[in-house]
Amino acid sequence: MDDRLQIGCVVYSKKGRDSGNYYMIVAMDETYVWICDGKSRKLAHPKKKNIKHVKSNGIILTNIAQKLLENKKVFDSELSSALRAFNENGGN
């Protein structure tokens, strides 16, 4: 498992239909991560993705990650607006 991956981490999808987009990890285990972006993938139905098919950019959305870890309500709009800059600017 990649040590840089954790809940709240922004990842780039390298493979699959969703390749080329940025997502946030909302859950994980040894071989899979569950990712959401708040638009095409809502928090209610995260995408299960192999760890090999995502790449971390080292940025963690700490406010949203903290809410997820404390089991507080996180809105799709929060996640979508936090990831908007990554998807529009190609991660810069």
C-alpha cells in the first residue's frame, strides 16, 4: 500500500473511464480506495478503485478529511468546490 495515501488525499485517476480527473479518497483498505468528486461520483456512492490506478499529488483536504473521520455530515458541494481548482487547472 502506498504510504502517501490516506483519507482526504487528492488523487489523480490513471486508468478507467474516469481517468484524467481528480478525486478525494473517502475510504480505503489494503488494495482499494473509494473515491468521490461530489459531481459524477457522490459521497453516497463512491467509486471503488484499485490503488495501482490512482496517483497521489500529496495534497490533503484536511477540513473534509476531519469531518469524514469524525462521522460528521459532508456535502457533495463542499467536495466539488474543493476539487474544482484541480480539475480545471490540471492539478496546478
